[in-house]
Amino acid sequence: MIINRLLIIIITITLLACKVDELTLDSKLSSEVTPTAEAGALSKTNYKNLTAEQQYQVANKLAGSLFQGVPADEFFDFDSNSKTLKVSESGKNFLEDTRAQLIVRLDNKGRFVNAIDRRHSFDDVRRPTAEPLAAIREFPISRDMFEEWMAYNLANTILFSPAEEIESANYVDVQRIYDGLVKAMSKDTSIRDIIFAHMTSQANWRRFRSPEDNTREMIEIYLGLFDRDADVPKASIACKNWYLSDGDNGYELIKDFGEENNEPQKVLDQWITTCEDFYQVVANHPLVIPRITTYLVDRFFPTTSSAKRNEIVKDIVAQNPIRFHDVFTAILFSEEYLLNNEKPKSFEEAFFNIAQRISWNNTSGFLNDLTNPRSGSPTLHKMKQPAMALKLGRFKDQPMDSLSFAYYHSAMRERLLARVNNNWGSWGDDFLRKGDIFEEEEYINFLFLSVLSRQASQVELDTMKSVFLDTDNEDGHANVNALTLRREQTRIVFDYISQLPELYFYPSVNNGVNQ
Amino acid sequence: MRRRQFIKSLGMFGGSILIPSMMGGQGLISSASAAGVSSRSLINARAMIQGEIDYVQPAVMPQIINVFLYGGPSELAGNLSNIDDINANSQNPYDTRLFEGGDRHTLNHFWGGGGNGAGGEIMERMIAKGRMSVYRTIHRVDDDSKAHRPSIFSNLTGMLGEDDMRPGIATNIASVLSANNVILPEALFPFVTFEGESVVFNRGSGDVPLQLRPISLNQNLRNPFQRPDNSALNSESDQAREVIDALAKTMQANGKARFTKAVDAFTKRNEIAGFIDNLSSKLENNNLPLDPDFVPPADDPGADVPELQYPGNGFGPRLRAAINLAIENPDSLFISLGNQGLGGWDDHNSAQDDYPPRMRNLMQSLEVAAKHLEARGKSNVVINVFGDFGRNVNLNNSLGWDHGNCQNLFTVGASASAGESIPGRELGKIVGKTYRTGKTSENRQYLKPTDDSYQCEPFAIAASIYKYFGVQNPEILTGGYSAIDETGSPNEWIDPNA
């Protein structure tokens, strides 16, 4: 009896302890915005009610959006005897685990920074455009990774682009803007304060280079107002003593305090005198949060109707988001995004997601090459989405014109999947070995799951098997070992997959691929 | 019926069949029928279109090369007629050599300066030879926006509006030509872009048949469309590759509605790959024509006539590719060039340093292009050069120009020696007179047409293009804006030989 009571006490204490931990985690989570309507999060129940394949699609939609990937053998329990797919425990808890990880710092970040140094080499000058991708690739899902990812996304938009392509900007500006964003977000700096700091920076003036240009663009970019032409000259009077020196003098931002304006100007219905006054008005304007939210929602939901997007924006804004973390999290974990949204994948979303899933290892020069405008490889420039270079930020959609797409496809097929050209890296035997437990059909399905998050259709299975038979019977092939055979079969399946449009899109999980 | 109502009325048949209902000859009506639209409605749609747009197939089918200068190019290279007054009122001074009488101010008020100028001497030559006209008063009055995005949208769609889904100029041309069965099914790549996606090819809310969708090419005619072999698929009979490809094609067709752009790209890949290979090998074996303007130096009267040479950077390679394409593939009716990666024209700072070399490069490239067309007898090719808007003429404190209004249109082509040109087209002119407006030492000072000057809205450029292709009432497509009056507008050109 006493032992029973002790046991009960021990169990109770243990349970209470768990509850406290959960409460701590919950209280951290509860400081995030939690939309409840159109932007409401995909609930645990609704996630678990999806089929195993659909859960995996959702997991990789989320992971892929973060440039990460969830390997099939980690998500499914392939060791079970079940003929149907069985989701592992980590797969079942993927959404809430990921959400929790995004607010927890790495306690051994230095080790991952070492990994960046050891696994990647960069051109000294162009380093700032490649290194962020290395950080995102090497850091596990964590607050640190999320901050790098958010900064990379933001610096590729009109909101914060360093505009490296223009004469007055350079890679130093890329570094400053990117690092500035990461640092600010690490301190939980508000969206408004980040915007204010950016507007007053030299990097911003190197992009928008005169009082009239700068004030006009700040009103358009951060407030979404394109018809305030009457305000612009007055705002430019307030900023008349700020200007950019010429190239010979290093494109420096000059603030001539001897020429500071002292005549009040009415701009955006407020009286201002100096340039800082103007930036304060913009940063504190009621339109900032709706505008930022709208812009980011438009990027993540490019094919969704404007009515629906407006509802999503309204729901997020109603929660009074303060930080970029709040807005991004609300978008990424929303049911609308994870289940219904369809959009072209950016190159990073597609490539890095699959790379992780098929244990693709990069050469040290991979990211340097990917971001090199002069490389002969299918670079981000050739796909019309250079990193942090475009003055007005990247297109909202991955460009799918024939030329840009040809490079995108070439990168996916030749550098990632079918191993035709390999100066970026390759998947290897460690990935193939994961398929040792499978018979031929199961192995084909494993490959499909690993890349497309679905199993092969019967037609696809039959076709792959017939092609295997055909190539296996070629001279020489009958004598190769099992691993080599698997390697060649993998290259065949992946070559085929590289030609499927669904590889380049996130289809709606609810609708399926071929509907 | 105003154009907006016209397009809206077509929309009642469903966005997905808006353009197909105009594509009478393309077999798409059946797919529209499958969408459940009554045949009466479809007949009405076709009747409306054919009733509204007065089309006559032109005797000379044009080929348009559209060079859009993103960022809004200053008009000063093409119009220094007010420079003395501009300088007197500017916050910061201009180079004195630009003033009237200075050695960078040409007879017809272009920004000269030879190897240090903005191409003014080239402009003088091109006008004198009948290879270019300059319209100095492309002047936005209606809904005058100085923001990039609305200006780009309206200038490349040829109409006002806030709807991002409105079709681009090239899409409208595709619609009209297809509805009138002018584009043959076997025509190869009638719409091409060297700048990737562009608003000029906006599809609008409808669909455009695959044949009429633009393909994008690299200016060096690189061929990423080729697919290197996968050794895992090597077999003597090539059957494995064919089997895989055939299945992939089937799956692509199944996903067509949802993944249109990727499907298009896959579908056209082989065709484009072959086309580029063919074109590249033709060009390898073709030298550029000899320079028709070459005058041997006095000390070497027997000097060989050199071949034309495009500038090796900037606009040179891109224009070379576009001209070669137009010559070798007469099916290419609309070719789009932008300046992405070639330096924007948004010269808010250091303008006197940055703008002239860019302009000079553009003019050098255009002059070679015109001579190239002339040598090949391509009198039907029209090269139009314009941008978002013109700029302020005050030099701001960053020594640049902010957004203005009045801009130039440079329209270029082969001189009359190349043969019968497009009816109504006239080269060798300078049109428009301007004056400076705005307060002394304030930033917002810009050029406006004088009261007695010819002027037109930017949408007149689109209307002119539609007219070249045979649309008699282009106002239908531009919301009321007519084509440029090329033959009736007064010519301000001063003949140096007069």
C-alpha cells in the first residue's frame, strides 16, 4: 500500500513536471500570433486525419518552404510489416515539433558554423550571397536557422533587397542588410523598428538614391500607396539634405546638417520637418503591418484568389503581429498554406528539399557556383532569380518562361537527380542503402516518395520495371553488382521524375496531383 | 462599346476561354464548349470580336522588336533643345559643353560628344539617312503616374487600368492575328523574348494557344534546352529513353491545367532545342553584311569595306540576336528586349556620368541593327525604343534626375533603300517641341510639349503597332488612343545640307 502510494506520488510528480515543461513551451508558443479564421493553423487533428502520403506531403511542403527536407525513412516506419505506409512517431508530431524548434536556439551553434567553413568555399567578394544558403543548409531546424531563412527571404524582396545589380550597390551592402536583419530578428526587434533602421541606412540610399526617389519608394514599398504623388515633393523637401555622393566618392550617404530643412511639410497627413521625421511617420504608419502582411501573403499564395488572400491577411493582421517571425509562422503553419495552396516552387525550395531527402552531398564549390553570375552552370542568375541582387526584389513567382525553366530543369535533372553532370555534388551509396530492405516495386515507390512525396502509379511502376528489364539485359549489366544496378535504376527513375511538372510545384494536398 | 466593356463582356464566357474564344482558327472553341459555354454565346463572342475589330491583313507583315528601357530613360540625349533654360533653373549645374553651341550639342539638339557623349552624332546620322525617327513628346496626361509599376504595366499593355491581368500588347496581336487566321499553324515561334517574362506578353485572364505563347531565348543563343544523355538509359535501340519520355509526356498532359507553364516549357523544349541549333549553325556560316556607309580614308582609298560590327557589350549582343532572329525566322513577329542586367535607366544619381555611355551603346547598337536590316532588305522590321516615362530635368542633389513625364520614342528601321516598307510608316523625322516647366531650384522641373507641338500618349505606340499588323481601329484595343500620326506630324528636323 505504501509502495502504491509512493508510486502514485512519483507518477503524479512526473506528470506534473511534464505539464510544467509543456506549459513553458506553450507559453512561449502562445506569445506567437494564432490566427483562427482563414489563416488558422492546421490542427493536429486535421493533420492526423490525412492519409500517410498526405501527411508526408504536408511535412515536406513545410520543410521545403524552409529549404529543408524530411527523408522518407525518417517519416515513415518502413520496418513495420504493414503493407500500407505507416507514419513514424516523429512523422506524426512533425508539425508541432517543427513549430517548437523554430523558437529554440541552437546551444552548439559554433559546431555548425565550423561545418559551413569545412564544407563550403566561397569567393571572397561574392561570399555574402552564398553564405546565407550555407547557413540555412547546415543549421538544423531552429530559431537560428529560421532567422537566416527569414532574412534571406526578406532580402530577396522589394522590402529589403540590397540591389547588388545596380552600380551604386555592392556585396558589402548585401552583407550589411542581411546581417542587420538576422541580428535584429535575434533580438526580437519589431517589424517597424527594422523598417526604420533600414530606411535610414546607407544601403537603402544606395538603392533609392535621391530625396524624391527615396521618399517615393518608401511610401510605395512600406505603405503600398502608389497614388501619393502630391506627398513626394514635400517629403523630398524634408529629406533635401540627404544625398548620395557619386561613384568617385564611393556612393556614400551624406547628411548635410547645415542644410537641414526647417520648414514644416505635411506628408501623409502629418507634419514633418526632417528626414528622420518622415521615416518615423512611415515606420509608425497604420498601413505598415497590413502592407507587409499583404506582401508576404501574396508571395506565398501567388495562385490563390485575391479575395481569399485578403481574408488571410485580415486574419493575420487581426492578431496584431509585431515581429516578422509572427507573420512568417502564421503563413507557413496555416491550413490554407499547407493543404490548399498551390504554387511553383522556388529553386531553393525544390532543390534543397530534395537534396536533404536523398542524402545529396555538395562539393565545396556548389553554392559559390550557384550564385556566380559568370558561371556556365544553371545558376540563380540564369533562372532569373539571383540572390539579393535585383533592385525591385525577385519576382513573386519562380519564373517559368522557357529559358529560365530550361535552366531550372537542367539543375534539377543533371546536378541533383540523374547525376549527368556533377560539379555540384551527388547522392551516393548511403541513400541507396536505405533501399536495401525493399524489393523492386517497393524500391521504386521509395524513390517516388523520396522525391515527389507520393508512390508511383501502376503505369509508372510497370514502365519503370520494363525499362529496368531492358537496361538490365544490356551487355555488361547482367554482371554488375546489386548496388551498381540500384544506382542505375535510381538514375532512371529520377530522370523520369525530373520531367514531371509536379516536381516544380506544390500541388494542393487536398486535390492530389493529377486532378 | 468601350474596350473595357468589350473585354468584360467576353469575360462572361468564363476567364479560361476569354482568349480562346477569340482564337477562331485554333480549334479551341471545342474546349470552350467542353467548359459548358453555350454555342450561342461562343458564336456571339466571335461575332462581337469580328464586328468590333476592323481588320485588314497588311500588304507588308511587320516584325516588331520592342526595346523597353526599364526605369524610365531621360529624354535629354534625344532632346537638348531646352538645355540652356534647364541649366539656368537647375539645383545643380550641367556640363557647359551641353549648352547650345557647345561641342556636345548637335545641330538637331542631340546629346553628342563622340566617344564621350550620349550618341547624338549617331542620332543625327540615322535621321539623315532615314533610318530613325524621334518623337520627343510622348507625353502622359491621363492618369499621370510617376511610379514604375503602373507605368510599365500601362505602356506594355497599351492601356490604362489597375487590373494586373490585362493582356499585353503582344498577346493582343496574337489574339487578333489568330482570330483572322493570319498565323499559320506551322509558324515557328511568332513571339520571342530575350528578357524572360515581360508584361508585354501578359496573358490576361484568358488562355493563349501554345503556339502563340512566347519562348525565351538567350542573347548568345545558348542552348540549355538540350538534354545531355543519361548513361543509365543508354541502349542500342534508344528504347528506354523513348519509353521514359513518352510516359513523362503523358503525365505532363494530365497535369496541364494546373502546371501550365512547366508543361509548356517541356512541350516546346525539343522544338526550341532544334530551332536554336539550326539558327546557330546558319549564323555561324553567315558573316554580317558590309558597312554601307563606309567611306575609305583619304590616305587609303582602296581600303576594304569592313563588316558591320555590333558593340560587344550592353545592347549589342541582344540586338544582334534579335535582328538575326527576325531575318532568319520571318515567323517571329514580335521580339521583346528589355534592359534587365544591362543597367536600369532609373538615373536618380550621378546621371551625367552613368547615362551617356549607356545611351551611346544603345545608339551604336541601333545604328548597326538598321544597317543590318537594310543590307538584308528587311524593310518590314520595326524597332521601337521607349520606357516607363521621361525624367525631371532638374539635376537633384545626388546629381541625378527623378521621375518625370515627357519621354522620347526612338523608332528605327531600314531606310527606304531596303524596299517597300509598312504603309503609313515614316522615318527620318524629329517630331515634337518642348519647354521646361517647374519652379527654379525646385526638383520637380520637367519638359512638356509646347502648345503648338504634336504630342501623344504612350499608348499611341501600342496603337501604332496594332495598326501595322492590320487593325484599322486600334482605339478598340487601347481604350480610345489612336496611333501616332507618322506622316502628318510636323517634321522639326534641320537638314545639315540645307
